Amino acid sequence: MDSKQKMSYDAGVAKGQTQEKASTMMDKAGGAAQAAMGTMQSAGQTVQKSAAGAVETVKKATGITK
């Protein structure tokens, strides 16, 4: 293999490795985003339940039936 062929081969190898690393990083970022979204949804549901409980408490304390 002459020098030009070796440089071309090495460039191809480097490109393939870079693409693989980028793909792995994107997969990890996607997983982190999914986990964060699940956490935020859970937190939102907790807040919603707390607010509903607070509304019921106020209704009972003030005698509101609706």
C-alpha cells in the first residue's frame, strides 16, 4: 500500500470511528432526554394531585360543595 492509499485508508477509519462515537453519544443523549421527560411528567402529576388535595381541603373548610 503506497502512502496515498494509506492516508486514504486511515482517513476512512477515522471517519468511521467518529461516526460511531457520534451515534453512541446521540443514543445516550436520547436516553437522558427520555428519562428527564419521565421525571418531569411524574413531578407534574404529583403537583397536580397536591393541588387537587388543596382545593378539596379549602372546599371542606369553607363549606363549598361543588
